[in-house]
Amino acid sequence: MAHSHLGMVTDGRYIYVVTGQYGPQCRGPTARNFVLDTKTKQWQDLPPLPVPRYHLYNYFC
């Protein structure tokens, strides 16, 4: 999972984590995405982005 520059949103139960960068020093980007079910406290993988992105903004612009 990314350590910085990731995008997060919640619908009240699920927390979605999208893309970002590994490590604290602006290392490489990731295409991986995850969702946390706050009731079960379980993480699940979501489908990856087509290409790694350093920041969520780059994906939606």
C-alpha cells in the first residue's frame, strides 16, 4: 500500500485507498487500490489502475 500521496474516501462503512507513492521520500508510484471494511476490519484488493500514478489527481484530470 502507498505511504504518501494516496487518495482516500469513505462512504461511512468502507474506506477506499487509491494509488500513491511508496515510502516517505517520493519513491515510485503504485497502481494498486484497496478497500477497508470498517465493520469486519478486513482489507481487500481492488482492481489496479491501468498504469501507476504518483497522485490521485493525475488519474482524474
